[in-house]
Amino acid sequence: MSEESYLARLNPEQRAAVEAVDGPLLVLAGAGTGKTRVLTTRFAHILHSGRAQPWQVLAVTFTNKAAREMRERVAAIIGQPAEGLWLGTFHALCARMLRRHAEAAGLTSSFTILDTDDQMRLLKQVMEARQIDVKRWPPQVLMATIQRWKDRGLTPARVSPTDEAEVANPRSIAFYAAYQQRLLDINAADFGCLLLHVVEIFRARPDILEQYHRQFRYILVDEYQDTNQVQYQWLRLLAQARKNICCVGDDDQSIYSWRGAEVENILRFEQDFPGATIVRLESNYRSTAPILATASHLITHNEGRLGKTLRPGRNDSSGEKVQVVSLWDSEEEARMVGERIEQAQREKISLNEMAVLVRAGFQTRSFEDRLIVLGVPYRVVGGLRFYERAEIRDAMAYLRLLHQPADDLAFERIVNTPRRGLGDSTIAAMHLAAREQGIPMMAAARELVETLKPRPRSALRELMAGFDRWREALETHGHVRTAEIVLEESGYIAMLKADKSPEAPGRLDNLKELTRAMGEFETLAGFLDHTALVMENNEEAGAERVSLMTLHGAKGLEFDLVFLPGWEEGVFPNQRSLDETGNKGLEEERRLAYVGITRGRKRVIISHAANRRIYGNWTSAVPSRFLDELPEAEISREGAQRQRVADSVFNGPMAARRPPRIIEADGWAVAPRPAATSTYKRGGRVFHQKFGYGTVTGVEDNKLDVSFDKAGQKRVLDSFLEPG
Ligand code: ATP
Ligand code: MG
């Protein structure tokens, strides 16, 4: 592409930001104003104008996906594949540097990068070797402290003895030092080490830093508002010689303070790089006017903003209002989302251009279930599909075993999860015994239990007794309550509660969501059949798909149609931010809402459910305060806002839409399902709870072959069907 043509794609302010190549530059601008486009074009312009070779530019993105996109766009502008680029996330770039200079950090270049599990195991060993009771001082707590120190660029030697964490837990620094030493001994680094080591090398070895000063003529940084201290130190060290650093960011989109990001880095930029040019971009090219006005209005409820103007850059005065939809419950919410996705498809909007953005991972479940019914392909970006998540698979294994004691795969999965002290050899012995006698492993385990050492013996006995009890519970308490009992009594919940890693609370939420999903079925068998079908539903690769992801994962992305479900107090804003004193957490949640709304190009649909099923019980959900902070002129509200369950069940506008719930004697509510009529005939039309409408092509006992309109040919149980 010629210089004229790529520069012509920019407005005057953007163009100025691209052409001011030398010296420090900060682009501070709202969502969708073309910050990333400026950065990419600047990259290409630097190469195109011969100021630097591809490997002489250092470009930092927030995700690997963003790095890939930038690589492609740069290549498109310069007209050739961009080779040898230093383009990636902070971690990727630092890993590459550390491999080059590993010896300077006491490692060799083949060092291993540890995952969270290994990391935790190592720290635990370090603590145990020093006679620390890890029950009283869980390694997860210490690990969190260590990570915070690393985020701040503090090696053990740099942590002050009066540091808050050290005062709270004396010897933390000593353990940190021992942990770092262990890592060196095994030639490994954890994620936080990557940056820390490189910064330390730069400080200790001016010769190495100077190599990079010579190499990197230009530095480019996207999503600058979310850099933490150590990342900032790294950037400053690299930039100090030439000062050709360009950072782009938006203080209103700072959403990673929980990972140590500091929006103050934006303010410090001017101090650290005196004479820096500050460019403000004000035209938003992404979203329609109502979407923009809605997001801008919402964010004015935050205090302490740097303040920015944002106006529509496209001069189409049209643009639909932002829709705010109130629904009865999450099933209805998922149904609404499904319908509107289909409607958008009819309007020729590609599925790739649609996204459902949730606050927390567990929320994808209801939408996944619904999209499967409709046969709409989807992907869960940055995470696993709900039923593929480890804790869900574990819980399902318990339930499968309860239903079907001969399910050896399920047995193997859970026999030592949580840990019961059973070694590989014990499990191998169960295998052998089961094979020799032709019995299920569970039965073999019952026979073997007496031969085990005391600890595993009592643990396994307890598990077997558990299954006997739980099978009875199934009769008396029903499947939802039983599932809760199983998860509690097996020690599974306790295991997750003891786990202080950042993922653990999300796992617990997923399990709660699982029991909620079970409540949608009458029996355990029905639910298990459903999940088996869901799991089997593998979508073909390469097809267009709706994206399901968290709001955090959506940063920097854009879609024609964006769904923002679950806007309820305690969900979004999340409970933690509400429990906190002060409004820091709440303001971060609001910025997250701003990020969510500004992902939409043409249509944004926000929704909330008035009721949530929690442990089989219905509770009312209070609509998110953010819904009251939207500008009435720009939005359209649908469905009455409902505050209290009692109101809505007995008097509310939705009262007639649903049959009243039957409250069982023990207080667990069940939703009655329409009874299936007994016989279906070939050629008859049916409706399946998960696959939608279809035509019966064959009947065999209670199993039917059905050609579904959307989901294709399937074999299903008649109890899942209704006349269609
Ligand atoms: P975010 O804050 O969400 O990361 P951003 O500021 O990085 O947003 P971009 O993603 O670079 O914004 O741009 C938003 C959209 O506007 C993109 O589709 C981009 O191609 C388009 N765009 C940017 N600048 C212009 C322009 N001058 N003319 C037309 N379209 C533009
Ligand atoms: Mg961007």
C-alpha cells in the first residue's frame, strides 16, 4: 500500500499521531477512536518510511490474538509478510528476551515456564521443608503475595521488611527468597518471573540493556491503561535511551487493577517523558450514536476520570437504540438471546459478528444450552465450553456413577479426586481385579479396600459408604439436592474452598450453575442424557460462530451485535465490589460495563432476569444499578422491570405466562414440565427440548429417530419430546 493510501484512511488527529514518529507520544482516547489502528499504521509507517527494519520495532499487545491481528494488518499495509517482528504480549516478549540472556538470571536458555499447578506444588514443598503447617498458612495465600510483589517489580531483596504483607505474615520474604532459589535450582521460571528477571537483568547489566537500546528504535504499546508496575519499569528502561515510545490507552477501560494494573501509569507518562506529545482522539468510528451516548453517559457516574470527549465519527444519524430487556429468569433470557441471534441471521449479520459477553464464566452455560437447541454454532473464547470444564466433568463423573455404578471411566476420574491417598498402583490393582472377575471397578474397589493402608482404606471406605447414602438421598431428596450433598460430602467443595488460586471461586460458581441446570430436568437420568447429547454436539471447524466470552476477554474487540446479559446486582456489578468499602471496585465494574457496551457496532442488547434459581430455590434478583444509569433517550426498555418474585408470580405482568411453581414439602421448588404424549408416529412433527423442531423418521420403543430442522438427524428419547 502506498503511503498516501494508508495515511488517507486516518483522520487528521490520527494522522498526526502516526506521523509524529520521533519522541514520546501518548494517545489518550475513548473506545473505538482508532487507537489500535493508529498503532498499527504507525508500525507500518515506520517500516515503510525506512526508519527501521521490522526487528527494530518493539510492539506490545494485551493478548496473543491482538498480536496476530496486528501482524496481519501490518503485513497488509507493507505488502509483505512481516518477519522477525518483536510483536507480542509482555510475557511473550520477556520470555524471548530471557531465553537470550538466561545465564544473567542464573538459568539456562532451555528453562521451563511453570504453570499454576506446578508453581503451587513447588511453593508448598518449600514451605513444608521449613516445617510450615500449610493448613494454617495455605501456600495459595503466600503465592498471591509473591505475585503481587512480582507485579510491583520487587525481588526478595527489594521487598521492604515493613511491607504490609510481611508484617501480616512474617517470613513471607524469606519464603519468597527460598521459592525463587528453588526455581533456579530446577531451571524454571513462573509467569511473574519472566518480567522480573528481565527487568533485573537490565538493571544489573547495562551492556545487555544497551544492546536493546541499539536494536529497538521504536516502541509501541497498546492498552496502556492496563500495565502494571513491573511492565512499566520494563518499558521505561527500554525507552530511556531513544525515548521513541508511543503508548495508546483509555483510562475508562482500565479493568485489570485486580492484577496489579495501575492507571496512574498514564499520568506518570508525562513526568517520565517530559515534553511528551499528547494526542486526543475524539471521533468514534465503531459504534452508532446511541451506543456511544449510552456508554458515555454510564461512565460519567465514575469519579476521578481524566475526562474525554467522544462523538460519533460516522455521520449516519440513524442507529438503533440500545435495547434493555427484562426477563423472567435465565432460561427466558437465553431464549431471548437465541431468538435475536436468529433474527440477526435473517438480517444477514454473520454469526462471527455476534457476541455474548458475560461477567463471569459460569454464565455461558444457559446460552450454550440454548444455542445447541437451536443448532447455532458458537465458540467460547478464552475458555472451555461449560460441560468441558474440569470441575464440571468431575461433578458429572460423580453423578454418572451414582446413576450407573458400572461407569468405570467415571470411577477412575473421581476415585482419587479430591485426593484420598490412593496411589497409581492401588488403582492399577482395582483395574486388574475388575478385569479378572468381570466386575465394575467400583465393585472391585469394595473388595480391595480391606487390603489398603490405613489412610487410603478409611478414605475409600468413606467414599463407598457415601455412594450408598447418596443413592438413598436420590430417592428422598431428589437429584438437585443430592448433587449438592454429593459435592459437599465427597470433599469436592472443600477442596475448591481450600484452593486460594484465582480460578477457584469461578469453579465453585460453575458447580452452582451445574445444580441450577439440573433443576431444569425432572430426573438425574434426564439430565445425564441431556449432557451426553450436548457433549456429543461437536461443531465443525471453520464455520461461522457466535462468540461467548467474558467482558475482560473482549477488550479491544468489536462486533456488530453484542449481548450483555445478567445485569443484576451481585452478578454485575459483582458481589465482591458491593461488599467492599469505598467505590473503587464498583467503579472498575462500571468501566467493565463501558468496555462491554463499546464493543458493539450496530446493536447492543442488555438484559437482566428478575429471578434466579439458586440451589433449586427461586430468588428474586435486583436489576443492576447500571441499568438506572443509562440515558433514557438512547435506550428502549422491554418487559416490565420486576423487583420481587412475589409480585411477579402473583400479580406481575408475567404471572400468566408460567404455570405456578410446585413447592415440594422440603422447600425445593420444581418447575413442572408439559407431559409428553405417549406415542409418536413416523412423519409426525415433534419439539425437542434441546434440538428444537423436527420430523420423526423412525420409532423404536421409547427411542425415536428424528430429523431436526436445525440440529440434523438425531436419536432421542421420547420423554424429551413434545408434539410439535
Ligand atoms: P478500543 O478502545 O476498543 O481498543 P480503539 O481505539 O483501539 O478501540 P480501533 O479498534 O482501532 O479503536 O478502531 C475502531 C474501529 O474504527 C475499527 O473498526 C477501525 O478499523 C475503525 N476506524 C478507526 N479509525 C478510522 C477512520 N479514520 N476511519 C474509518 N474507520 C476507522
Ligand atoms: Mg484498541
